[in-house]
Amino acid sequence: MGIWNLYFILKLLLLWAGIIGFHVLSNFLFALFLVVRLRPRWARVARQVIAIPLGVALLYYDSNLPPFARFVEQLPALMQFRFSYIVELLGRFVPARDWLLLAIMVLAYWIVNRWVRVTTFVLLALLLVPGVLRVGTLVSVSPVVAAQGDTTALTAGAGGTGAGAAAGGSEFVAGDGEVPLDANPNAALNSFYSRELTRSVSLPAQAGAGPDYDIVLLHICSLAQDDLDVDNLDNLPLLSKFDFIFKNFNSAASYSGPAAIRVLRAGCGQPSHKALYDSAGPQCYVMSDLKNLGFTPALAMNHDGHFDNFMQEVQQNFNVPGVTPFDNTHARVAMRAFDETPIRSDGEVLQAWWKQRTAMPDKRVALYYNTISLHDGNRLEGSKLTSVQSYPVRARAMFDDIGQFIDTIARSGRKAVVVFVPEHGAALRGSKLQISGMREIPLPEITHVPVAVKLVGFGDGTAPSHGTPVTISTPTSYLAMMTLISRLIANNPFAGTPDLTQYANDLPQTAFVSANEQTTVMKYGGKTLIRGADGVWLDLKSLE
């Protein structure tokens, strides 16, 4: 096979390292295609021309990258990445030490190939792979249940994945956020979505009596509990100052657009990913509901919202016409995104918006603020740190900015309900399933996010307002968050000093289901299952 021996040796080493999977039959057939002796020169040249794209496609098929159709779909966005970020991503997929091993392997190959018929050993290794996967340290993947398609392809490592209660009440949730058992995972998932269609939050007919206050929804890109743990950021003082903390909150999505739609439709149960792009009932839209209760909707971001039509999706899901985004162009450029567009200082944007808000005659305002300060690929102005290296720096700065914003509200004498809710995690840790920063598979480590609510101006002004945060540890999602907000609106906490635990009693629970366009993750039967584009459910543990 000539130089193609190196191709298969590299793949076998990546398989051994758990970086890729391996489709045995496809690889063996490709090897046979390469090894057949052809005499005419034109035939040998034609085979090489055909083999190169086939080899690239097969490597992609074996990798832990998203399905190729997804790659093609995202290609226009990928073309906007700056070169240094592409290099950073390549370094995550194959670490520097592995590139060194590759160089050593190439040198060894050229030496050995002069004395040994390497092709024979490569073909033998390909034949031995199925047995090694079954009895060795690597684990073969067996499907839990197949919804459709062929399940006979042998995969390992990271490959082969393809990657109701009444409103305000609680529902049965098995175990730690598991979907209740059904005939099979597909039936269980369908039952979950059917139940979710029946659930919604009953907002009060009018806001409760008491002092006026604002609602500030801080939507944070790329912050999961796992990210806090990776960089030892869990001891940052901000979250400990909040009055309500959700310890087991599932954001249900790992991309910004779907996450924004879900939080802006928090008035209803959790829809499927596909249903996000259909119209919803009027009771689902948070901002239009708040407007009906006397809160003037407002929109601000620390970016321009151009990427993936994010701004347009947000404005559509406000369900309130004529809401103009706050002009952030006067704020300092704190960093550059992966496409070199400016990202403004959270502190300066929020402080400038609050200055404008205090000049408004509106008694109550509801702000949706989106920040991408923690997004993967961001580069701090004047810094040579990679986005992974700068993450803790950016996180601390963002937390400080939000803390100072809360202090500014308190000093102004106004009152506010500040809701801190991340979109999804940054996937800092990475895994054999997907490299650091990749979020195609919405794993629990990516969608388990720290959500908290602060009552600015409640009680004596201490932080948290009543001494100890009210902790919600049950499996929850946006419906619980919106139910809490609804109760705060109905029974104005600023009218006195009520016991805050009453607001968090029996919040609606939601079983763990997270989804992107082609991948679903679900807790079921004591396992975390993943369903890729091929419709096959796989046990997460068998993939790690």
C-alpha cells in the first residue's frame, strides 16, 4: 500500500489512544482497494486520485466529529474562524505530543519499510482489530436499542455515535432526573415531549401590590457547573450572594440560538429541538407575558448578535414588536470573537444600560441581556493567551462586572429581580466523545448549568438577602425558573420581608433530556443514553 500504510498506522494509534473510533469493515475494504496490484500506470494514478478523498472521508467517518452533513451545513460559519483559532482547535483534536509521536512514527516507517513488508503487518493488524476491541482494554459499542438503520457497524472509542404535571406542580421524575421508563427509549422520549406539551406556567392576572421593581435576565454563554469545577471557579463570591440557587438545572441545549429560544419561551414545558422553530402558544413567551403585566421589555447584548442570526432569533422570540437593541458601541472592546468581531465589556454595557434605564419614566422594565464573553475562541485584547487559557481570566472579569452591576442597582435605591441563567457550558474539559470546546453532543457536563436569582433591595441589603440561599436541588429546567418568577410577581417580595422558601416550594421538575439538531441525550433506566443521526441509542459509559 506504500504511503497508505502510514494512514492506517496513524488511525490504529489514534484508536488505541481513544481519540477516534474505527469502522472495521469499511477500513478493511479500503485497504483491499489499495493493495490490489494494478499494472497500467494510468490505473495506479486514477486509484490514488480516488483514494485521497475516500481516505479523508473515511477518517472523518471514524472521528468523533459531527456528521458530515452537519459539517457542510456549518462550513460558512467555520470559514469565518481566524487562523489562530483553527490552529488551537487542531491542537485540541491531536495534542502536540501526538504530533511528535507522528513525526517519530513517520521516521521509523521509512527505516523499517526498507527491510520489512509493512503492508503485511498493517493488513494483519486490521484483521485483529475486531478481536482486540472485544477482549482488550478498548470497549466495543453495542446499541441499547435501534430506532432505525443498521446496527452492525463495530465502533469504539469516540466513533460511531453519529453523534406531565399541571402548571406550577411537580411531576414524577425517576432517580436523578431520569425520564420514566417506557417500552424503549424512543417511546420514553416521545412520552416526555408529549407530557411537556401539556405544561405551562400560570402567570397572575396582575402583579402583586408593593414597590415597583425591574426584572433582569442575564443570559450567559458558555458557563456550566463543570467549567467552574475545571478552573476552580466555584468559590467566586457572586453566586453565593444570590437568594435562590438551582443546583440541578438542565439548559437542554448546547448552542446559543436554541438556548435563547428556550429561555425566552420558558412559560411552557420543554419542546423538542425541531419544535423550537415552530410558533408557540402566546402563554410561552416570557417577554410578551411580562409586558402584559406592566414590564417594559428591553434588549441588550455585549456583541452585535450577527453570528448565526442570533439577534434575529432573540427579537422574534420576544414576541413583542418594536424592541430596539441597546446601542453598545460606546462601550470598550474587551476582546475579539473567533471571527474577529468586537465583544464589549460587560461592565460598561450594563452600567450604561442602567444609566439609561434610570432616566426612563417606565415603572417596571424587563431586560434580556446576552453576553458571549466566555465563548470559545474569544481573544482578549492585547493578550496572546488561547481561549482555553484565558477562560478563567474572562470568567472572573465577567463575574466581577455582574457583581458591580448588582451593587449599582442597590445603590440607586431601585429594586430588581436579577436572574442569572447560562445558555450552556463551554465544554472546557472535553472527552473522548468530543474535543474541548465542541458541543455537538449535549452531555450533562455541558447542559448542567448554575442558575441563580437575586432580589436586589430585599430585606436589610445583606447578601444573600436573608442569610442563606434557598437551594433547589431537584431536577429542573426553565419551567421551574419561570414558575419562581411568576410567584415573585404574584406575591411581591419587596412589599415586606416574607420567608423566601415559600417561593421555591414544589417547583415543577423536569427529567433530563438535552438535544441539538441531530443528537439527543437522555437519562433513562439508570443510564445516560445518546441517540445520533442514525437513530441508534448508545450508553454513554460504553463510549468513554
